[in-house]
Amino acid sequence: MKLTFKYPVYPTQTQETTLLQWLDHLCELQNSARNNRKFAHEEEGRFVSRYDQQQLLKVAREKYDDFREVPQDFQVSILKRVDQAFDAFRRRCKEGAEKKGYPRYKTRVRSLTWCLRKHTLKTGERVRQNPIRETGFRHNRLKVPKLGEVKIRMHRPIQGDPKEVTLVKKASGWYAHITCELSDTPKVEPTDAIAVDVGTTHYLTTSEGEKEDNPRWYRRAEGLLHKHNQTMARRKKGSKRWYKAVHASALHQERTTNKRKDFIGKLVYKLYHHKENKVLVAEDLSVSNMVKNKHLSKSISDASWAAFFDWCGNMVSERDGFHFHQVDPKNTSQTCSACGEKSPKKLSLVIRTFDCRFCGNSIDRDHNAAINILLRAARAHRGERWVTNLYETKNLPVDG
Ligand SMILES: [Zn+2]
């Protein structure tokens, strides 16, 4: 399992100038690597591999001074990025996707990555170099190749074996992302389960009938964002005051993203840890399809369920050994959770309560859907203990 730890770093002004120069150089390198592949493919019909480009890089480093000034690790990781972009492009072509999305020309590169290599100690032991030097003061030091040590604020201890460091420039400053390799957490016994139904009126409804309000970050931030754009439009492009407005807007957007992440992280923690659930079940929504619905697209993107599911699946369940299941969402809101009969008429989104024609059950629409999701997962994972508990308490007929 891999975990990434984020810390703020505070380069001095001289260090920042160097870093920005490196980012400019890497941007050029990324674009030329892309153009190299594009040219080779369009003119000569051949594919360029990452190793070909690394050979070219080697030659360039021998030839040109400005190539030698930038650490090779950064350049290699940029070539790796281009390689990944083209791999994804080729995959999309093969799948026959509608939008193939040729890797784009970049106007900016915002991050640089380097790997931490292993080296041999005098005792013969192979260890990975530690990028952090502890000082015992408020700030520790991060070792950056060819730059020296940069102030880093370690607000939480690092876990596991650090493998890779990325320095990212954001509107609010610089950040270090340290990727560490950890041993896998054993899975806990799946005893208590809860299902959630996500929506736009409420962020989610659990199978116990509890609701979580939708914060609608984007809707809230929209007004101020518009103001920033107006200011930007009024000022002369490229001027100092224009750059100030751009920065203010970027800062605002970064804060909105942070608010969203904070909310999702806390929500997932609440569902798993506070409520002591070991299993979480959700729908397997294809968010990209739903966004195509023009009336709902903004609300759906704003809710960022994909990020929520991602957080449940990758972060918490893998790190803490919990379980996360996703089930087919078909008809979950059209079926009665008490008798299992499907409603003959399609329930529109406006109707908030589900009234069953067959057994007279009247229940909140989202709550009904959440129970259906839980039952569906229970059917799929029969034999695990939480499922039998569920069936004893609910005493429901099993089909399929
Ligand atoms: Zn019913």
C-alpha cells in the first residue's frame, strides 16, 4: 500500500527563483518530448519509447549547459509523465473512445518529482536515503537535489519507507508530497454494515435514515469567483495588477478545493470510525455519464461523489482494513425496500417519499434507496457474517 504525505515547504527567495527556473526548463522539456513523439508518429509512423527519449536526454545533457544545471531525476520523471500520457492516449484509441484527447501542449509545469534511491551502508545494509533531516526545531529540512535543504513543516510524522518526493507549486505556496510504501493492513472482520445513497438535495442518506447536508461549495463560491473574473477582465492582461487578480482567483479556487476535501475526509471518517461500521456500501455510479445531464451537471460535479468513493475505497478502507463495496445502482430508488416490488410508474426526482402500492409502505425516498443498496450488497456477499446479521434482523426473502 502506498500513502502520500503532504507538508508545506518554505523555500527562500533564492531557492524559489531556482525552482521556478527548473519548472520552466521542465515545461520546455515536456513539450519537446511530446512534439518528438507527435512528429515521429505523424511523419514517420513510428512510436518513440521512453528509453529512446532517455537516450536523447543523455546526449542533450552532454551537449548543453542548461540541461546539466537541472538534476537528471527531474528530467527523467518528466519523460515518465509524457510516457504515461501517451500510454493513456493509446489505450483510449484502442478502446475506440469518443474523445481520444491527444496529449496537450503545456503552458506550465507546476511540479517536479524525484525518486529516492537505495544506497549501501558500511555495514553492507541497503537503505533508502531519508529526504528529511530532523532539527528538533519547528521546521525540519528537506533535502532537494542540487538545491540543498529547504524548510519543511512536519505537522505529522512520516510512516513507512519514503520512495518518491514531489514538490508542487500552488497558489498558496509550495508543498512536498512524500510517497511512502507501507505494509498492507489486514482486513477487519466485516460485522457491521451501512449503505449510503448519494443525492443532490442531501449529500447522502444512510440506510439508518440519517441525512448529511450538501454543502454545495461551488454554488457558494460562485459569486466570489465571478467577482474575481470581473476584476481580471478589467485589468490589462500581463500587467502587475492583472497578475494580482489571477493570483487572488487561484487562491480562492484552491481554498474551495480544500474545503471540499476537508468535508469528504471528515464524512468518511464519521461513517467508518465514529459509527463503528466495518463495511460501507454505495452505488457504482458512472459520474462522467451523469454530468451529461445538463440540468444536474453542476450540482453533480460540485458534490464530487467520485472523490468521496475514491476516499472510501482507496484511502480509508485500504489504510485501516475496512471494507468498501459498490453495487449496481439500477432501480434502487424505484423498488420497495420492504416487499421488493418495483414501482409500476417511474418515480420522478421531485417526489421525495416512496409509497408502495403493494404493501403500503411509506418511507423517505433516499432512505429507501439506501436500504435497497445494502440489501443488494448483502445478496452479493452472502455468507459473510454481517450479511447473516442483516437477514436475521430484517427477516427478508432472498432471491437470486
Ligand atoms: Zn412494498
